[in-house]
Amino acid sequence: MPGLGGDFYRLLIVSEPENSKNDEGSLAGVTVAGSLQEVMEAPPTVYELVGGQSFFDDLVNRFYDAVEADPVLRPLYPGDLRPSRARLAGFLGQYWGGPPLYSQTRGHPRLRLRHMPFAIGWAEREAWMRHMTAALDAARVANGSGRRLPTEIRALMFDYFDNAATFLVNRGD
Ligand code: HEM
């Protein structure tokens, strides 16, 4: 997970797939790293700073509404975009420090492998980034304040998407 720099410690919530057969009532697959004191004193994760899962749900809904109307990207995606929305939102919440919702249903992300069936050239990458950038610009912190994303968090997310999108290009144009 990326950090905000310098003295930024993180409350680590990690999934334990090999230990998933927990008794009912236990915290399935979730452990908190560090002593209780460390956890209590840890600065918040990006996930917490943006207001939790509903931030990522809104971001992904904006993004997929644009994909739905995009002639370059729409043909790559399945007819029903609801499962795709849930997968991307779960993945992003988990990536930025939230509970491992994605891995609980999908296992290890293996994003490059999972994108191989789709022809992703530079045109697809640019269309994807255009919609995600617009979604980031429109995004509001999900804490009722109506505020835009703080500049450092927007920059962290933009850089992450920009690098990941390049990494997922799997065809020459
Ligand atoms: C570069 C342009 C990209 C294109 C054209 C693209 C396209 C797709 C398509 C067609 C799917 C299948 C829809 C589904 O079943 O969910 C998919 C899934 C997914 N994409 Fe992308 N994607 C791109 C970049 C990214 C980036 C940058 C990320 C993450 C930062 C990402 C994360 C995901 C995730 C988490 C899934 C669901 C994987 C699964 O569990 O099956 N994608 N993408």
C-alpha cells in the first residue's frame, strides 16, 4: 500500500486466505497488525480519510457510467456492469486500506493476468484514464462535507491509476 510519506504509519488490515475457515463469530480473514497501542495511535488510512467504502462506490459508479457510453471501452466489458462495478470498488477500497472485500470473493488480484483476455492498447488505456481522471475530479470526500479530494490524496490516486493502467497495456496499437 502506498503511504502519504514521512511519518505516516498505517493500520494494517490484511487478509489471510490460508486461514479462512474461521469459526462463526470470529473476524473472518482479518487481522490487525501491531500492538493495540500502535493501532490506536496510528494515523488514518487513505480509506478512512476519504470516508470509507462509499467514496470508492461513488468513484466507480461515476467511472462506469462513463464507460457505459464509451464506444472504445464498452465492447470490452460484459453486458451487465453491476458485478464489474462491485469488483472494482471492492478492489480499490481494499487497496487503499479498507477491509479485503475483493480478495474474499476473488482471491489474489493478479490484475495483469485478469486483463489478458481484453485487448488493451494505448487507445483503451487513454480512454480508461480519461474517465477515471474525470471521476477523481468530480469525487467528494464521503463524510458529508461535500469537499473535493485533498490534493495529496488526489495525486496519490492519479499516479497509482496512471501507472497501473500503463502496466495493464497488453497489445500494441
Ligand atoms: C488500462 C485500461 C483498462 C481497461 C481497458 C480495463 C478493462 C477491464 C475489463 C474489460 C474488465 C472485466 C470486467 C469485469 O469483469 O470486472 C476489467 C476488470 C477489472 N479491472 Fe480493469 N481495465 C483497465 C485498467 C484497470 C486499472 C488501472 C485497474 C486498477 C487500478 C483495473 C482494475 C480492474 C479490476 C479490479 C477488475 C476486476 C478483476 C476481476 O476480479 O475479475 N483495471 N478491467
